[in-house]
Amino acid sequence: MKIWDWAGFFEYLVNPYILAGAWATLWLTAVSMVCGLALGFVLALMRRAPRRLVAAPAGFYVWLFRGTPLLVQLIVIYTGLPQLGIKFGVIQSALIGLSLNEAAYLAEIIRAGIDAVPPGQVRAARALGMRERQIMRYIVLPQALRIVIPPLGNSVNGLLKTTSITSVISMEELLRRTQVLIQEQFEVLELFSVAALYYLAMTTLWQLVQHRLERYAGRSDAPPTAAGA
Amino acid sequence: MIDIRNLTKRYGSTAVLKDCSTHVAKGEVVVVCGPSGSGKSTLIKCVNALEPFEAGTIMVDGISVGDPATDLPSLRARVGMVFQNFELFPHLKIIENLTLAPEKVLGRSPDFARRKGLDLLDRVGLAAHARKYPGQLSGGQQQRVAIARALAMDPLAMLFDEPTSALDPEMISEVLDVMTALARDGMTMMCVTHEMGFARRVAHRVIFIDGGTIAEDRPAAEFFGDTASPRAKSFLSRILQH
């Protein structure tokens, strides 16, 4: 009995079927993140609204989607909703499930970022005659952005790996394709090692991107050249 | 220019300003002083509606601040304000701090806003710092930028809310010098400050607030002369002791 099949390992490493699965993981992450950010931003603004009628539904949404497992959400969307006559394909279900779930977490991150901008900044912008929309766009959001980049980076990293859960609704991403190949080849360790390497490569790549983003966002805090406040 | 009549402002059930009335004429420099917690900062924040008030009227250049129909952003665009903690926008370069509102609020061209911004920075002695970020400047420099930022809007009047209180002693005079030059140029100014030397040299009138009411409102020479009331006298002796 062979212990470890090096030839097979290297073959799987460049296997187009696996590679396409990794690509699916990548775009699944990107699209869900963008949709999640858009929805999360709206939810964050709603939660900060002074009117309960606006804030409460957003609060309910966040409570619901953070309080239930993504696995359950995906299965409800893919296999539960057809019972009500609402049918989504595998890819649609995966994207919807990941986006809705991610939005709940991102909403909280964005809300915290906006709240962390000192109120004096808003007062100063108001005193200059800026309107609330302008204040949000030019004063609050740019400052909130640099506060939220580290936690947002965490979310992207997490999402890259969380996409693997969509394999349960047979979404053909990296993990699913790895499992399919395992059923043909029975080389469990070799194939899962390859999958792990792909995940590592993607999260490492993201880490580099995030580092750049943080440096760009932090460009305004160079060390002071004079003493004082 | 600024007309305050019977102003009353409450936080919950406590009145922080009670029935205050005063007037600031065009070109006049008025210093507002008084013990901490007396309501002096609140008074000037009411002038550009950063604080809402419950009763009375404030007219700025003929526009009623308290009228719900008044468009507050366009009113505020015409009144400059300088804060105790500068409140420069830390994510923008110094020059961008000066051009943002003129471009977005007044619709000025980037080129014109920039030239005017550089002029103003020159006027407060900071033209060399245009491309730096606020965090790279000292407190005194930041406050001078904040004054220039307010001036970039070509305000009818300037409000100063304790502009030197957050500064180290050696930086106070550079800010007061800019304010003095501004007063000499005929700017209408309302300054909350403890700098009695500045008040004595520059102010036309001094308003002394105590416990939410205007206890004194008289020409600076009189206020610092023998006629000051006992309450004002005891306040002055306490802050001038050192």
C-alpha cells in the first residue's frame, strides 16, 4: 500500500478541473462580498436612522441572519423555497445565501465604523454649510473606511473559506470538486492537501492586497513633524 | 449682523441659557466670557444652529435661525466657525481642508478654490504646509488652518469657540495674532475665550455670562475698568491671578 502519491499530488495541483473549482471559489467570494457590502451599507444606514420604523427591520434582519447557520440558510433557499414555488438554481442560491448572510455581518462592521468617526467632525462639516449627504460622502465615509478595512479584510478571508459550505447544495466550487475527484481516485490526503493549498494561496494573496489597502488608507497619518496636539 | 433676542435653551429640564439678548453689529468684535458651564459656548453654537433652542429669536443678516423654513446649511455656509479642538478633516491634506466646502457647497471651480486656499494659507503663515496632512502640524498651526478654512467660505461673521483652550501656552499667541489681524481687517467676530489680554486689546464689547444669563454686556474699556460688577470682578480676578 502506497503512503503518499507524489505524482498524483502534483497532477492534482495543476488539474484543470480543480483549478476551475478554485476559480469558482474566487468569483463566488468576490460577487458575494460586493453584494454583501452594498446590502450591508444600506442596512447600516437603516440601523442608524432615528426612526424606529426604519431601524427596526434592519435590526431584525441582522438578528435573523447572524443568529442562524449559513448551512440552514442555504438549504432553505435551495431546497425549501421551491415548496413555496420560488425556485433558484445552484449558483443563484449560493450567491443569494452568501450575500444575504455576509450582509448581516458587514452591516455591523460598517455601522461601527461610521459610529467611530468623532461627532466633532460632523459638527465642523455642518458649520461649513455641508449637507448631510455631503458630510456622509466626503467626511464620514472616508474616515470610516480606514477604520473598517481590517475587519472587512477579515470578512473576505473568512468568506473565501466559507464558500466551501455551498458544496452541500452541490455548488461546483473548490471543495465540491475536490470531493468529486476523491470519489473517483480515493486519494483523500493528496486531494485535500491540494485543496488546502489553493485556499492558502487565495487567502495569502488577499492578505497582501489588504496590507496595501491599509497602507493606502493610512497615508494621512505620517509621523508629525512638529510637537503638539 | 447677529441679533439675539430672549434666547432660552434647555437640556432636558435644565435651562442653560435664560432669556439672553444681545446684538453684534457689522465689523464689531465681541468677546464672550464667563465661568465654565455658564453657557457661553452654547450661546455661540445657537447662532449657527449647531445647537437648537427652545425660545427666543436669533437673526443672522436678516435670516431667522430658529425658523423651521430656514435652510440651515446655506445659513451656516455664511457664518465661519472655529472650534476648540480644531476639527480639521484628518483624511484630507491641508489645502483640501480649505477647498472642500468652497467647491461642494459654494460650487466654486477647483482652480479658483485652490488659489484662494493658498492665499489664505499664506495669510496665516502656513503656505509651505499646503500638501501636508493635519496630523503633521502642531496644534497652533492646525488652529490657524481651521481659521483659514472658515475664511475660505467668505463668511459674513466668524464664531470662535474657545480657540486657544486646547493649545500649549507657547502656541496661543500665534493663533491670537491671526485673530487680531482678522479683527483689524474689520471682520465681525464673536469669540468665546478666556484670553482677557486679547479681549482688552481687540474687543469692542465684552459679554459676561454667568449661570445662563448675560450678566454684563458693555464696551471692553468699561468692562475692564472700575465699573465692572462684583461678579465679573471676582471672575476676572480668578482668571487673571496667574
